[in-house]
Amino acid sequence: MDTIQTNNHSSQELILKSNLWKFFKALRAQANPIYCLLVASPVHYAWITISDKSDPRIQKRISIAQFVNALKKIPSKDKYYLLSINLFLHTSEEHKGIYTYNAISRDELSVNIVKTLWPDIVAYHCAEAIKRNERFELTPQTIKRYKFKALYLDELKLLIEQYNAALEKETNSHL
């Protein structure tokens, strides 16, 4: 699995708990389907790493739901945070497969950046379901689990169907 990352980062740019919380509040307001999908995702799909400033080797990995639902219990003093999201890229043969987007600095913790990742986040959910011989679909149970709002269902359904069809076609061509 490859990682998508940008530049080197100084300690002033590190993501603090308050930065991460503001990001999730903005994501919930500006890109609600993405927020819903990330919050309900298993920890191996999208996660937060809490690192100790004095010893970066001391880390704890939590789900986004754990962060959002237990914000007051999450440590902030002498800690910094990383947001990681697994993606399935499918743009071309040489750029195909699972990648991880890591927001390790404040400038990478952007709603606009995450919006550009949206298709690849959905594709990852579809690819993981196919690995389990299932389909990621907008069933009433899925809508309830992810708390998707009715306003976004048509667009989301189209995106999911598109990636399921592409992944199934690819899977069948390898048989």
C-alpha cells in the first residue's frame, strides 16, 4: 500500500486536537456525505493517529468515530494528530490500487482536499466489499449505519453503482 504525502513539516504546522475538531465540523457542514462515510468507517478504512510530541514513536490509533464521540476524553496536551484515509485509485493502469492519504500538517487537513478524494474513498469501500464477496450498496441498513441524508442519496447511489460496475468488470476480466 502506497502513501500520498506532500512536503516536510515543521512542528508549527502539526495538527492539534482543536485543528482536527474544526476540520470535522467544517467537513460535516460542507461535505456531509464524506463526513458520514468517514465517521462510520472501520478503523482500518480511515483513522486518526495520536502521537506524543516528546516521543513520536508513542502512538495510538483510533477510529474517527472514537475521536468525534469522545472528544473531551481525547488527550490534547503534548500531542499531535494525523488523519489517514484509505483510497482506491483507478485513474490509469499505473495509478491503480490502494493508497493512503495522510494529512500530517494543517495545510493538508482541508475540506477541499478531502472533497477531491471523495470518489476514491467511495471506490475503496466498494473494493473492500468486493473482497468479501459483497457489494457496497445504498440499502436502508447502509443509509442508517452511515446516517446519510436523503438530500445526497441520488448522487451517492450513482457514484457507488459506477465503482461497483467498474470493479466487477475488472474482477471478471481477471477470471
